[in-house]
Amino acid sequence: MHEFVSDIGPDNFIGLVAVVGGLLIPIVAIIGGLTYKHRRLSVEAALKQLMIEHGMSAEEIKEVLQASVGDKPDHKCRSREASRCR
């Protein structure tokens, strides 16, 4: 490693590390995001399969899945308009 830095020079080595690091961060973020999405969809599919095996109707399954997605508050709602947002 020391020979490599000596051959290309410390200034060029710092530039190389900056470029590689700059490219590596978005690549890791994209892969992480795709992995998260795949895992979430896998868990959701397993949940659907389990609910079907327990004899739940399609309407009940839809209700359960909407409840899990609907936990996040709506940012468009204001405190005085909260009654209209629910």
C-alpha cells in the first residue's frame, strides 16, 4: 500500500479516495434502498399468505394492510382541520 501511494503521489491518492468514496456512497444507498424494499415486500407477501391460510377474506386482508400503511400522519392536516383529515 505504501508503495502504491508513493508511486502515484499523496495528492493523487487523496483525489482517488475522494472520487471512489463519492461514487461508493450513492451505490451503497441505492443497494440499501432496494434491499429494504425487497425485504418489506417479502414480509408483506408472507403476511398475506398467512392470512389466507387462516381463512381471512380479501376485504379483511385489505383492511389489515391499509391499517399498517395508514399509521403515518398526514402532513397536510393542520390542528384546526384535523376533524376533516380522519
